[in-house]
Amino acid sequence: MSKLYNSLRITGVAKTITDIVGINAPKDAEPSIDIIVSSAKKLLENKKADRVFMYNPDAIALWLFQKYTVLFEKALLQSNIQIPMLSVMPSVTPVCFASMYTGAMPNIHGIEAYEKPVVKTDTVFDAFIRAGKKPAIVSTANDSLSCIFLEREMDYYIYNTHDECNKKALELIEEDKHDFIVLYNGNYDTVMHRSGTESNDAINELKENIETYFLLIKQIKKHWKNHQTMIGFCPDHGCHEIDGNLGSHGLDMVEDMNIIHFYSFI
């Protein structure tokens, strides 16, 4: 039996977000993911979300969830819906996040290799800005999310470590001044490249990503009680092992292309 690719592509995330908030989508965005939009409608009791928090851990493959399901317990218990998703090619970080937040394929948004130019096509961030809302990105320096969505009238919080990023994200939730926050964590990706996808060090980073998602939701429940909130745990691509027990990604293979997203609506 041949291996199967997931059917729902990450290009559907952009319009899914804007539909749930009730604002116009980026102009090149592909259709939203109906099952997520329908879940939000039910769980938010037909109200539109006025807060969105997107947590973007890097390289969390679907096969990791399938093999180490018990490690995802906190993510499962905190989430309303889990969706198998399909990345884009090449399955590398700047290409994938450009597709996630423009809603467009690489040949449309223009990043088609591991390069980090500023995306010139319309994005979810632009959609929020046009709607009079305040977005922010929290990311480590020189990583894709700190580079490709620059040059917009929004807030950027760029730090040297993912621990600093996570601390700032928790502070921003408490301050409650932003309508849309994106937090990037590249720690699992970094470690799996140098020690393997299932090394003890890499698995510890995976556990940390799941714990971070749990803490973010806990903080949101505490400080955003007066809001209707969409929260996502949304990796960009998967990973696979190569010679030398190292980790890699970027190929058109299910290990790199199949990922899983978690969403919660509160």
C-alpha cells in the first residue's frame, strides 16, 4: 500500500483565520478549511473571534504525533480539534510559512527555495492591519518569521533565544494589546538537524514545544476572558532521518509533507 499524503493544505490556514475573525482574506488566499471554521462557529456560539494566537513550532511531523502520541497529551486535552495537514514544496521553513500566512502556493507568493526575502504579496498580517487590528510577530533573530513578513505597520519582537520569545509572548497575552500574535519556536528543528529526529535531545525539545502550547493556552484563559479566541499549534513541515543519524526536511515525501495542527476556541 502506498503512503498517503494529507488532503488539507496549509494554504487554507490564512483564509480560515480571517473567516473566523470576520475580516477580508489576503487577496491570493485559497479557500478556508471548512471543518475548522465550522468548529469555531459552534464553539464560539456563532460569534467572531476577536483574538488569534498562532503558535508555530518548527518541523513537527505527523509521524511524530503518530509514534509519540502520549507526548502530545496536553496538546490534545487543551485543543478542540486536530487536523492532519499537508505542507508545500519545497518543504522548508520560509516557503511553508509564506504559504501559511498568504494562503498562496510558492509560485504565487514568490519564495520557492530556502531564502528569506520580504514577502510582497498580501498576507494575514496585512488583512488585520487593513481591518484596524493590531498584529505582532515574536520570533528568534534571522529565522524565517523574523524576516519574511517585515516592512509592515505592526509590532516585531525579535530575540536571540526561543526562551526569550516565549517569555515575551506570555507578557503580550497579559498586556492584551494585540489582536493577532504569532510565536515561532525553532528549537526542535535546530536540535533534530544536528542529533536526529528521535534523539533524546530532540524529543526533549518536542516535549518543550507541547508544554509551551499548554502554558500559552493557560495564560490566554487567564487574561483573555473577555475575548473570543482562536489558538493554533501549527507547524510548517515535517522531517525525516538521513545518513549519520541526522535530521532533515525539504523533500516531497510524507515524512516531510504530512503534519498535524491543533486548534482551540475559547
